[in-house]
Amino acid sequence: MNKRSLIITVECYAGHRGEESPRRFFLGEKPVEVSEILDRWLAPDYRYFKLRGDDEAVYIIRHDVKTGQWELTMFDSGKPDQARLSST
């Protein structure tokens, strides 16, 4: 596991083509409902999903095809960060 990722539990829905799509995942015990799948892509060993949660945050999660393990690799709350620098 990458030091910058977090193991998560994901509940999926398999559509009519059999492709699994995340519907809900858990950060610890906190459930996050998937409001929208913004993007998805494949890598040799992983399937990636960029999601918007019901909390309006954006997440990137990945599924390890070999182990079946899910990881959270990116989180953006969508809220302004006072410490973030602006280029203007």
C-alpha cells in the first residue's frame, strides 16, 4: 500500500454489462454515498474512479484487480482552504 493511500470498504453495483461501479464507501465507520461518477480509467493493475460524494467532496478511489482491495488515493473537500495560495 502507498503511504498516501487509505484502505477503504466499498459497496458496488454490477450493471447489465457486469462492470462494477462504486455506490457507497466507508471512511472508517462513516458512509459516503456516491452521488456521481465523474470519471473512470484503467491502469495495468488498477481500476480508478473519480467520484463526487453526497458530502459534495471529490474522491479518487482505486481497486486493485489482483487483491480486490480498495484504496482512497485523493480527497478534495471542495471547500476553500485559507492556507491555499492564489496565483492572482
